[in-house]
Amino acid sequence: MPPQRVSALPRQQSLLQPAVINPFVQDTRLSRAAVLKCVFLGTFLVPLRAILISLVLMVTWPISFMITFRHPLKGAVEPMTGWRRLMCRTVMPALGRAYYFCMGFRVIIKGKQVNSSEAPILAVAPHSTFFDGIVCVVAGLPSTVSRVENLATPIFGRFLRCMQPVLVSRKDPNSRKNTIHEIETRAKSEGRWPQVLIFPEGTCTNRTCLITFKQGAFIPGVPVQPVLIRYPNKMDTVTWTWQGYSSMTLLLLTLCQLYTTVEIEFLPPHVPTEEEKKSPALYASRVRETMAQALRVPVTDHTYEDCRLMISAGELTLPMEAGLVEFTKISCKLNLKWDNVKKELENFAAMARSCKGGRITLDEFARFLKLPVTPALEELFALFDRDGDGTIDFREYVIGVTILCRPANTEDLLRMAFKLFDTDEDEKITLDEFTSLLRSALGVSDLNVNMLFEEIDADGSGFITFNEFQAFARTHPEYAKLFTTYLEIQRYQAIQEAGPGDFEWTGETTSEETSEESSTSDKKED
């Protein structure tokens, strides 16, 4: 019977499941009455609005073409001056307001927008729909950050050119660096360039929270004016996220409303402290906190990378929510890259493919490991199960694998574990040796590990070499903790024999959790 193990330290609160589970889902449900109302109003409003919008665009395109004619957007770009700038500040915003008015938008403006000398950058949140472009119109056509491909969009491409956007190219490996440099140049131009408007969240959410702000708007270290955007309508027809209605459906539903209210509030500029100038992550975090308090919503550490994981989870037949792990937070705390987390998602999917809801129970965990439910296995499961609900989700799995199992995959530890199995020291582990030690480690006298042995014995030679042992432990990190369990038992027995006070318990579980506790960096990457 293995000795009782020392329990792990309390879990770090910042790595527990976030309060806001999924900010990327739009769950509007239309009642039968709402559908009938949309059909009735849409019969009259949609054709009328389509005609009015077309008339506005027929005027907008030639004017925007005239303004941007032979005005370069690449190379040695200079800000517009003279009549071009005057028309961008007066005529184009007026046409933009007419465009949104024809779509049925009722705009309410709160607060006061300051000029570029007081706040060169406008940070707008929450970003939840393609209709958010109305902020650019209200703000007088400031520059934005846009993909270079958007310039080729018919009609709207010319309108975008009038805003002299900071262009981002996926094909250019230096695009990120160049974009940050361009934002900084414009922000410090002392009014030569228009204000730069940025949606720091970087992707659309459902407005229930503010996700991690990217650092691009805060790297220049200049004052930033926060801008809030709200859609206080009885029925939500605007939210465009990763799960929910398509863009065409939302456009049609919006055109079917008598009017759609949008509130735009300009908060006082945030002037950075010296500490914030040195730390864009801190600056971004404090601006986000200010905006969240004004909106009365929580903040989370979800990012665009969570959206990518969410899509990957769906492709692996897992619930899409399984991929939401607050990527920025755990990647910084655990030193993980996106590709590593994506690979762990694939490993988790192999384990959870037959589990309802994408959550693994103790029995399913044991079945995947081809081992019986024992106290040792229950302990390992409990180390993964961070919230103690009796199941392991993907977020708990990736944290558990990284903290509990990956450190045990170092060559020294695996070599030591291999020697424990190899009782006759012939550099080979037989089935009897493998079975005997696992029986002792798991506290099971009658244990059948034939299937597990055959899986590790890749060449079918009837014995396990160190290379096979190492390869299996590294590709199946869930086993690494079990393979080194006997080491913990020996350490515990040595401590007991040495007497109280001679040593401090330094088993893997405690040291790893302690390491987790000491990782307090909340640095966010752009």
C-alpha cells in the first residue's frame, strides 16, 4: 500500500476558469412575434433603404475618388493637406452620417472628442460588429489600421483611402513592426496627421466583457482617449461574432427595424504615467479597466488566439467553447506558444472524443490510460481537475500537462524512472518488470498492463528500450506523472526515515505548484 502523499498547495486563482465563459457567441433568439414584425416592416423598409443607400453611395464614390486621386498610400506617404483634408473632415463625414441614417441608425453622442494634440489616439471598445465603423464617421474620419486587401473593395475601398489608413499586409514579415512604427510616427506628429482610431480588442465580442487589449495603441506612450460604443436596443441585430448569425442575416435584420440606436461616449483622455510609458501592457490594462468600469462589464484575458482555438476545437468535433482558455494569460504564465496549445488540443480531443460536452470524467480518464481507477490515479486526476467539479476540460488539461507532466519528461527524470523499471539493469524493461513496479506505484496487486506495454513497445520486440520509453513519455505526457510516481514514494519514505525536521517535502507535486504560484507575470503580448 503506497504511503499517503502530501496534498498540493492551493491553486493560483488567476489560472482558474474565468467568470465570463464565452465572449465570442451571439445567442439572440427571435420570437415568432419578432419574426413577423421583421417581415412586415422589412417589406417596406428594406427596399426603401436600399434605394437611399444606393443614392448616397453614388455621391460618395466620385467624391472619394476625387479626394484620393493620385494620392499615394505606400512609400513616402504624407498626410493630406489643403482642400483634400478639408473635404475629408467635412464632406465625407457628412456623407457617412447620411449613409448610416439611411440604414436606420439613431446616433447618440456623449462626452466630447478632444483634438489630436490632446489625444493622438482613440481607443474604441467593445468591438462587436461591422457597424462599429460609425465611430469613424462620428469622430471625423480619423486614420485606422486596415488590411491592405480592403483597399480593393468596390466603393468602400475608396472611402477607406480617404481615412489614410495604416496598412497591414499578411504577406510582409515585417508588417507588425512597420505598423507599430507608423502608428508611433503619426501619434507623435503634433497634429500633422489625423487622430488614429484603433479597436484594441482586435476581434469582435458580444459586449458582455472586455477582452485583452492589444498593445499597438499604447506603445507610443502618448495620451489615449477611450471611446465607448453601446447598442441599447430591445432586440440585438448587430452583434457579429464567431458563433451566431451571419453578416448578411444581421444586415437584413437591422434594415428591418424602425431604427437602431447606437451610443458613442468619449471619455476623458488617459494621460500615461512614466510607469505606463515604460510598460505598454500596463497602460493597456489600465485603460481597459477604466472603460470596463464605465461600461459596467467585467474584463477577461481572452484574445483572438482563443477564437482560433475555438474554431480548431469545432474542427476536432469538440464543443467550440472547449478552445476558450484565456490564451494570453496561460501562454505568458506557462511559456506556451500557440502551436503548442493547438497540439495539446489535438491530444485532448483524442481523449475526449467520446465524452459528452468535451469534458473528461475519472472513469474516462482511466479508460484512456488503460489503467484501473486507483488512489494514485484519482490523485493525478485531482491535480488536473482544478475547479474540483469531477471533470477535466481542455483548459485544465493544458495547464495540468504543462505544470504537472511536462517537467517530468526531462531526460534525467525519465532515465531515473527507466532504471527503476529495469530491475536487472540490462537496459531493457520486460513485461514482468513493468507490471511489478506499476502495481507497487498504483497500489494494485492484480493489474493487467499488457495493452499499455504493447503500446510502448513500438517495435514489438517483447521488451521496452529507453528510447521507446522516452518517446512514449514525451508523446503521452499524461503517463509521465505515473512513471515517476515511484520516485515520489521513495522520497517520501526517505523523509519519514530521516525523522521530522531533517528535510522539507520537495516532491514534484508541491514544487510544481509552488513554481506555478511564483509565476505572477501578467504581461500581455500584442
